[in-house]
Amino acid sequence: MDKFLIQGGNSLIGKVEISGAKNSALPCLAATILTPETVTLHNVPYVKDLITQRRLLEDLGATVLTPELHTHKVKAENIEVFEAPYELVKTMRASVLALGPLLGRFGQAKVSLPGGCAIGTRPIDLHLKAFEQLGAKVSLEAGNVVARTPKGRLIGAETFFEKVSVTGTENVMMAAVLAKGKTTIHNAAREPEIGDLAELLNKMGAKVQGAGTETIIIDGVEGLHGAEHSIIPDRIETGTFIVAAAITGGELEISKCQPKHLVAVIKKLREAQVEITEIDENTLLVKCGDAPLKAKDVTTKPHPAFPTDMQAQYMALMTQASGKSTVVETIFENRFMHVAELIRMGAEIHIGGNTAVVHGKTRLMGAPVQASDLRASASLVLAALCASGETIVDRVYHIDRGYENIVRKLKKVGADIERVTENLAMSAE
Ligand code: EPZ
């Protein structure tokens, strides 16, 4: 397994380009299943989850060409398989996004129930309930979700999410665009990735209105055609690099981003005395202000509030802020896996239920630490960048799922970081 070796203490200075959003590219790639014609997606990030998603599409029978690294041309003309197998779903739960389009276009889908992951049980009960509201028959067979439309086609309906679900909203959108009649999705997720998916679906001939609000209205159509679309920038990668500049006392120009997608993050970091200037609508200049970082409380909530995917990174920063800050995680039941590792580096953090209290400013010391999930690993890298001494971050395959070329991007702005690929032969001894 790969590790990162990080010598902390360097201030990050220079320019960083943000890649396409993993959590938009995943549903947009799934949406290509909805038409036999070619859909071209640009600005697809080169990260592990998208390699997995591409494999899923090819396993279903689609042709995927990548004329250049960040462009995927998908032609789902000959879909012969309607199943996302366990070995794919267990590595990436977002494979469940195949359910909606398969059901919408072919009236059948079989997807292995995704297991939980480090941050929680991650059920998909709300997805399945919504499909049933659209007329699907859903059953669990040997660990697989099996969904069929007895009437041959889904019927538009009023659907309601008891809890806001990002991929749940996306799955139902993709099922409903080809349903007979009108579908309303109440209590829909409002994340920017929902708007990006809606834009792609409408380019393909769908009729989706209200994306980005809590009520989405979809008028079903007979069929969808090909389209071309560019994926929005990754707002969580953007937030991660803002924290990287602040935690190392550096200065970064962050380009190809969309500041309007992370208003709550920028607001909170400015409150903590991080200097963030919008140079233009796609570029931020970030530097740690002259005033010391201030401890500020945060509570994660669905968009447009502070995102759960920035919680771990923010907590790393709060270890360097003067004072006590309270971090409340309301989305996932176990998203504090980074805390024990940060404590091993010298942080002072106390957990009580879904609340972590951080006492800063503490001097962090390099140490061997272990990544547990995508955003926790980002948090450990950030802490290592400002710690004194060497940190070895193990199991960095977690970070490779959602951050494109993170070592290269960090080195380019002055970080002392190396990827070490453990020789399997050696580890076998
Ligand atoms: C998406 O996951 C993101 N993944 C996650 O990003 C992100 O953390 C999450 O939304 C919240 O913003 C992708 O978009 C691929 P949810 P998702 O359904 O859709 C519960 C990352 O780091 N729930 O919005 O799976 C669920 O357990 C990843 O990039 C049900 O109970 O999250 C959670 O507590 C991690 N039943 C809450 O709702 C359901 O049927 C929100 O989950 C569905 C969800």
C-alpha cells in the first residue's frame, strides 16, 4: 500500500488548479446510461472513483473512450447487463447511482447493496422508497437490490425524502426523466452537484426544473439524446487547498474553482481570520492573515450550509487556532476517524457523541498515522504539512479516490511530500 512521507513546516506558496468535481462526475457518468447516443463529459477528474465508475459502465456494455485524460466519451448503445456487481459496489458505493438510469431506461436493475464504510452504515433505503413511489417493485435478493417496473415504465409521482440525500436525489432524478408523467421530488438535496446533473440531463433532452432548491419537478420524456458537458470544479478540493494555505501560513492562488459553490466554507474560514480574496469568479487568493487564526465553532448540514466533506479538514485547521472550537457532525454517525490520529500528532481534541471540542493552538509533531476515509486522509495531510518533523500517512489509497495528483499539486507549491510505494515483496517478508 502507498504511503505519503511529509516533512512539515514549509509555507505553501504558488498556484493550484482545481480539478473537476468527483461527486458530480460520478452521477453524470451514470446519466450516460440513459441514452444510446454518445455523451461527452469534459473536466472529469483523474481519480480512482472515476476509474471504477468507468469500469462499471463498460461492465454494463457501454463503450467509454477517453480521447484525453479528462474527457470521457460514453456510448451506452448496447447495454446488455443491468447489474452492478458486489466487487465494484464494495469498492465504491456510488455505484448505486446505476440504479436510477437502468430503471428509468430499461425498467430493470440489480445492484449489490453497498456495505457501510468507515464514516457510517450509509443505507440506501430512501433511494428504494422513492423508486417504489415511481411504481418500481423493489426486493432484496442475496444481498442485491433488485428493482423492476411491472408496467414496463416508471410512472411519475410525488416523492418525498425524509432525510436530505445527495445520491438519493440524483438517483431519482435519473429514474424520473424517462418516467411517464410528472415527478416532484420534495426535500431534495441542494448541493451544486445536483444542479450540474440537472444541466446535463436537460442538455440530453430531459425536462428538469428546480435543481438547487428543495423541490425538483421533472416532466418525463420518451427518450434522451447525446450531449456534451463540462463537470463543475471540485468545491471540496477547493476548500482543502484553502485550508492548506491557511494551516501552513502560506499564500495560494487557487484557479479553475467556483467560489459560489462553497460560500459557507469561505464565510467560516474568513471568520477564523483566513484572508480569502476572490480575484475573479473562478480564482481565489488565500493567505493566512497577519492576525492569528481564531477558533470558530462549526456544525455540518446539507448544502448550502457547511459541508460534512470539509469537517475533517476544518478540524485540522482548528488545532492551529487560538481558543476552543466545537465541531458538530450532523450528517454521518462516525465521521471523527481522523481525531485519534490528530491526537497522536499532538492535537487536543475531546469527543462527546457527534461533537468534537478542539483546544488550540497546539504544536503538532510528525508521526506515523493511518488514513481511514477520503476526507480524514486529507485532514491528516494538512496536519502533517504544519507539523514539525516527519509524518508517514499510511493507506493513502483513500485519498487517491477523490484528489487528483495531490502529491504533484502540493510539491509544486513547496510542500515536502513524497509518495512511497511499498515493495510488495518486502512487505511479504
Ligand atoms: C454524498 O454521499 C457524497 N458522495 C458524500 O461525499 C457526502 O459526504 C454526502 O453526499 C453528504 O453530503 C457522493 O456524492 C458520491 P447522503 P451520499 O445520501 O449521497 C443518510 C466524499 O467524501 N441516508 O446525502 O451517500 C446517510 O446515512 C463523500 O466525497 C439514509 O439514511 O450521502 C447520511 O447519514 C463521502 N438513507 C445522510 O442520510 C438513504 O437512503 C446523508 O447521506 C440515504 C442516505
